Amino acid sequence: MVSLNISQHGVTNGLPVDLRHFELLRCVGKGAFGKVRIVEKKDTKQLYALKYINKMQCIKMRAVPNIFRERAILEEIDHPFVVNLRFAFQDDENMFMVLDLMNGGDVRYHLDRLGGFSPDVVRFIAMELVCALSYLHKKHIVHRDLKPDNVLFDKDGHVHLTDFNIAVHYNIKRLTSQSGTLSYMAPEVFTKTGYSWPIDWWSLGIFLYEALFGKRPFRGQTDEELRDNICHQDLHVPIVNLVTNKPVALSSEGENLLRRLLERDVRKRIGCGTMGVEEIEAHPWFRGIDWDTVQRMKYQPIFVPDPNQANFDPTFDLEELLLDDNPLNYRPRKKKVPKQGQQTAASVGLSPANTTPNSRPLSHNGQSKKGQGPEGKRKLTPKERLQLDLDYIDANFKLFDSSVFERYNGFVDPSTMTVSDEVPSWFSGIPKRDTAFAQQHGKSRVEAAAATVRRTISKWLTAAKCFRSVTSALP
């Protein structure tokens, strides 16, 4: 495999990217152990969304594996209808992920304000979400949490899927954990037979129903009642919005798509058979749609968020201003100097495997709830377990800078299969041209870089072979 030894990885203007490179603007979201705020990159004036996660809270909630899995997936993907990762870094308190800013607000915000959307608007949203889900499924990724809260509008009205916190890669082995938001879970999630990517198409059906009629099709006073209704209740498609009581002029084709997405038999659910996503794209509700044009974002959105409104809940910013006793600021990292008598892996009864950079955090790997070390060795104290988890995050939450793929102008050495920063003048144009070609054909930056490497090696080896042929023919 070709290794990309790119010296500028995670570097901006000669310095590793960190909080100093961004101007902190208003807070626009809040989660269990993190917040989201708008930031401006100082050198480019580009606006982004900064998601920062408190390490201590993340460890206490045993969510470290989720964060690392989310980041790994975000590094792998790059798509116009996904909120993409651009930078990642950390300080002593937080992990930071810098993402595309979608300042049109999430679908939930507008649903609460409007009560619902017209069928034409919902059809447009559906087209772009079909493209996003199809892209993820081709990469063997199931999102598992498609809902209005996780679909964002950009300023022009295009939609983008976000929040990959419980997204996961799938393979032949079926998934079994009941992960996601209960109201949007497919019936097969509650069975013991397992599930896979078709659950995303069910969630899309729930999403579209709610966007049209203001409420979800299956509801319940308790979780148990809700599960039972999801698995057994007949689907009723009303003719009016259930919030505003206004008529909803949904065509028979639109209703048919809803019913086929919300088919409990996975074998009959649209998009889940041998045709795959093409079965959805060929559905009569999308008659006349050129899906290549959808992918290139050339269709004009029908619903465009008001640019004069914030399009998010202003209380997040107010809470940050009035209630946060530890406001976000750049803090230089402390140098880690081993203290006298500090516990080592061996002294607390850990094998080296538990402390390698590629291992999972200790509290999620090889430890009982009581803190007993492997092979019955000495029990760790809560402070020791916490420190080992912090050390794991420190060692494994690496710098990430997606702009490296635009800046890269290196050359592949075919003998060592690595990248050099020195580019022969006669060869300097090839990498950029190949990268542009790959990106024009819908490949991600990582795929584009890999394509560049493959083409570069091929051209170099061909030139070397020709050179040997010529020199061998010389007297």
C-alpha cells in the first residue's frame, strides 16, 4: 500500500492548527458533553462550525469510542450533502472538530416554526437525502440517526446530513445494538435477528412523513407503546397537516413512496432489494429527475432559509454568555512531565497492549465495572482509570487538516512508495491535474489523493521502462 508522508498534515501557515487559528463567534448548539459554535478561520475568513467535546464529560459518559468512531467516519467521507470534517485538534480540556457551516438551521428548527413543508419542498429534500444515504451505503456506512435534528440547510436551501456519533460500518455480520432515536428506529431494530443499512430508508420515510404532516406516523405515551406501534400499527396518511390543520396536497405517487419506505418487511422495502437505490430513483414521485444534476447541486432549492434570521435557537448563545463559568479560549498545552511515583502501565497491572496508541481506552477495554485489571492484578483507582483514558485521547486524537489535499504538490518515489516534497519541474503539473480530475468525478479528497498516487507511479514506471529500453539499445 502507498503511504502518504505529507509533511504539512495538520499544519496551517507553518503552525499546527489549533484554536488560535479561529475567531470564536456565537454558540449555536449544545449536547450532552459538547457545544457547537460558529468560528471564522483567520487566514481565509471562511466560516465553519466548531464542535468541541469536553474530555472529562466524554469519559464519564463512556462515550470516547463513539467520538473516535465518528471522527474516523468523517475523515473517510466527503460529499456535497454531508456536513464534512475540515480540521481536528485538541487541547488539555477539549477535543475539537471543525466542520462545514450550515447557517440555514436544521430541519427541526423550521418544522417547529412552520409546522410542516409543502410536498414540493419535501420532494426536493428527499432527492438530496437519497444521494447522501446512497453515498454512505456504498461506503458500507449506516447512519442510524436520520431525523430532522440531524439534517441542516445551507444558506441556499440545500440539505446536509450531520451527526455521525452513532454511525457505524457494516458488513455481512448484522448489527444488533438498539442505537438511535426511538421514534425513527425501524421495526427490525427491536428484533433479535439483527439489522443493517435498510434501517436508514425506514428513517427517511419517518422523516418525510413528519416534514409533510408535522408529526411522526407512530407515537406512544411510553417507550413500550411506541415500540409496539412501530412494529404493528397501520400507517395512516392524512390529507391535512396534523399541526396546522392545513390541507396537504400529496400526490398518490408521494403517498406510495411513503408506504414503500415504511414497509416492515425489509425484503419488500423500497431500496432494499436487488435494484438498491436505483429503485428509489426510478420511483414515479421522482419522475423527470436527473440524478446527476441532483448530485451536482444544480437544481434550485424551493425552500430557502431567511438570511435575515439566525435560524437557530438564540438561547444557546445567551447561556454561553451568562452561565458558562469556563468560557472557551485558547490555552497552551501543558508539558507532560512524569511525576515522581507516577503510576506506569506495569505498576497498575496492565499489559502493554492496554496502553498502545491503537488500543481502545482502558475504561472500555479489559476492565470490569469494579476496576479490576486483567489477569486479576491490582484494582485501579478511579483516578488511575481516568488518567489512562485521558492519556489514550491525548495519544490518539491526532491533528487533521483536510486542506492538505488541496495544498499537496508532492512526488511519489516508486522505490520507497512514499511521497517527497521535492517535485521535478517536468512532472509538477501531473498531481494537481489528476487530483482535479478525480474530484470532478465525485471522488473524495482521500480518494483523489490515492488516484494521484496511482497515476503518478504508473507514469513514472512507464517512463523508467522506456528509459531502460532506450539505454539497452545503445552501443
